[in-house]
Amino acid sequence: MKLIQITDTHLHADPLAHSRTGVPMAQLEAVVAAVIDERPDAVIVTGDISQDETPASYAAAARLFDTLPCPWYWLPGNHDRLDLMAAERELVDAVDLGAWRMLLLNTRVPGKPQGALGKEKLAALAAYLADDSRPALVAMHHPPVAVGADWMDAIGLEDRDAFWRTLSHYPQVQAVLFGHAHQAWARTVACAGHSVEVYGCPAAADQFLPRAVHFAVDAEASPGYRVMTLGEGELETRLERVAVAKASA
């Protein structure tokens, strides 16, 4: 089973609109073309689909993701509108990946850049995990860990401690995938006697400078995506970057 993560596409209604370092639609088109060549079994898009929160931006994203040769799923980020996402593509909480299961968490807090789950969503997560002992991935937008950039760590998952306490009861959780940080990231987190691999992913749009105290883009880094190969209780992963011509303003 090959699962690919795409994240932080930040599209506008205008497909020619610029971001800080490029044209998000052109960058996403290049990422999707590379992902198609990977022949994935499933794709997860971990939030911030839109930058301007317009119906046209979500429609454009859905049209492009529909060219993928496999099922695809998305979850919201802090920039997203759930109603506009759901109008284009159903938002689901869980995906069957054969021998694995992927749980999709909505960490969006309306009107705020930081994320949270809250008691109800954490209880739902625990119920899903109690109901199925298959190896599991958890996908979300906001990092449930500190990534080492002060400004980003201030707008990560606010109730991360409660999240990890929930996972501590379920050793079948093998990995957590997040977006929001716009950079590659990988660590092993100790969790009550077992370990969980935690992965960030390059954005399809602009990249953020790692370990920055204040907000800064990494103008030299390319868009990318993460590939995960799911075996019998084992996960292998790699990052791929996609060369995109720098856009002139």
C-alpha cells in the first residue's frame, strides 16, 4: 500500500495568483504530476487547501486531485472553510487502507491560526482506536509537537499533551502526519512504552525556514510531498521535492 501526503496548497480563485515565492496553482500542478508518476494507492491532503477561502479555489483543487489514479481525501487547516470543502468533497474521519487504518482529525479552530482537538474529538479518536487494533496512522493539520521554530510552535496544536495522553493507550498507532509547518520534519516520540513516528511534510506552496524565531520563508526550498509504504505493521517513508521554475512578479 503506497500512501502519499500532499499539504498546504494555499490556492486562490485566480490560478495565476502569486504567493511569496511562486504561483500556488502551478506548484500544485507540478506536485500532482509527480505524485501520479508514483502510482499511489491513496493520497491524503493535510489542510490549508485555500488561501482566499473562495469556492473557486476548492473547486480547482478538487478538479486537480480528481486526476489522481487513486482515492484521495482531505482534511481542513486553519485557512480552510469546512462548508466549501464539503461542497466539493466529503470530509471523512477514517479511511480503510487494507491492513492499516488512517484517522483524519480536524484541528481547525475558527478564526485562529493555532489548532486544537478538544474533549469531544479526543474521545472520538479514542473510540475509533478502541474499536480496531489494526496498525494506524493519524493525519492532522497542526503539529502535535514542537518543530523548533518559535513562531510556528506558538500556533501548533494547543492540546498536544491531551492528544499524546490519548495515544498512550493505543500502541497500534504507528505514525502521525501533519502539515502547517511547510517543511520536512521527522522524529520518534516516546509514548507510554511504545514509540510513534511523527512526520511533517514540505508544502505544495511556499516553504518555511526551519528553526526560525520569527516567520520566514525558505525561498531556496522546492515544493514536495511524502511517500509512505505500508507493510505488515511496518512503515517506510521518503520525501520527494519537485522542481518548479521561479515565478517573476
